[in-house]
Amino acid sequence: MIEKLASHYKEAFSLAYSHDKAEYLWFKSDEGQLFGILKSAVTEQEENLLSTLYTPYDHGFGEHSNRSEKWLHYLYGENSPPFLPSSNSIRCYYFYSKHQVADKQNFEEAMQGSIPSSTILWISRHKGIIFEENSDPVVDKESFDQWIDTFTSDFFIELYVYIGQLHRMTGSLKTKILAEQSCFETIYKSFRRKKCITFHEALPILIFDGSSLISEQVFSEFLTESFKDRELIQTLQVYFECNLNVSLTAKKLYMHRNSVQYRIEKFIEKTGIDIKHFHEAAAAFLVMQFLEHFTE
């Protein structure tokens, strides 16, 4: 479809996003591709149609920081990844507000106070992505629930936060972030009971909804690598069968309880999935089944 738009608008069409190109209308496709069309080449009817088919990118919403500009060009352009040399993992938080965020500066300061050393990329006046490099493996979700309540009262907005997976910073990161973002956009449209939800909590909803977004490429490399360890898989299978009971798992595997506990803790530390809790364990089980039966 984008190729047809490029053919139709010719010189008025651009894939080379720049914050200086204020004469363009910018849009983002479901695949994450950012493209622009000269305002003078678009009729009002065409603009309305494009806004229906694609996500408008709010070019005029403030200035990007140098760091967020790099993330923008990496995700939606062809630039190199803006990774710090010392970084080895990253987590993205996708936020959405039903109302426009009027006080952008204070909103950013409050967010960075909650997620230190993070970078915020605004997609529009309603939503954006927070990049947290060297994130802790396990997220304290209860703190986020309180954090959202605070934002709701302080900024008079209805805020939703979607917590992404812990990702390895490799060449496939761009694909994984864009796939994860698409999953959360789908979740927002179909499931709004909770203001804060993790990727692993959302996974059963996406799978049972028959989402075509779920494939091996959306899962964290930390997770897929862990599930290549046959010894670990056997331990987790028995652990799930024993209703997350470590002592019973050790008995069935003829192992010392501490050995089973060690494997579980190492899995949690590597993947960020706390399988000592039902929701996270259920997600891990579904991923394990998916990788075993659908990626052969």
C-alpha cells in the first residue's frame, strides 16, 4: 500500500523523516514505517482517509531531545541503533492517554522521576514510548499501578501503561519493539479493564483472540534462548505440572530443592518473567508450547 502511495504522490512522498520537514503530513503504518506527504499535495478528503488508514505522527508536538530523535530515526527510519556501549538489555513502556497531554514538560519530568535514566519518544499528543536501558529484570507492577493513579490525579488524564519484555540489545531489537508496540495497540482496542498490563499478561488475550501478531519474532531473545535449554524446559514443565510447588517438583525430578530453586531464579533473572506468580507462569507456559509446536 505504501508503495502505491509513493507511486501516486511521486516527489511529494518521502520516507526520510526529519523534524525540520514541517511542510509534510507524517503517518505511521501498522508495520511501524514512518512516511510523509507534502501538505500542498493532499486534499482534505485524502488527509481524512489517510488518518483513518494510518496513525498520524504529530510532527508539531514539541521538540525531540537528541536521544529521542535517535530512537525515532532508528525505529521508523534507517539509522543505526542508539545503544550505549555499556547497555546490555532494554525494556520499553508504551503509554496512552485518552486525553491530550497538555503539560508535556512536567509530564516528562514526572515520568523520568518514576523511570530514571529513561528516554521518552512521543508518537502523538496521546501516546509515546519510554526506553529504559539496563532495566531491572522484574518490574514492580504494584508501584506502576500507584504511579498511574498519581498521573491521573495530577494531570487530569486517563493513562494506560503497557510494560514490554526485557530485550537483548541486538540487531533484531527494532523488529521486536515494533512488533511489541503493535501487540499493545491491539490490546488497547480490545481490552481496557486494566490501566497497567505487562506483555506476558496480555499474551493469553492475544493468542485466544487469534491475533496474527504472535510469532517467534515478537518474543524476547532472552526468552527464546532460555527455551532452547532442554534441561530447563524439563524442569519448568514439571514445575508447572506441580502447580508451582518447588518441593514437589524437586521430588518428582529426584533433585535437591535448592537446585530446582536455582534454575527457577536464573530463568527469572534472565527473562524478567517471575514464574513464581500464576500470570507470569501461565505466559511462560504458553510461550513454551508455542515455540515447541508452531516454530518447528
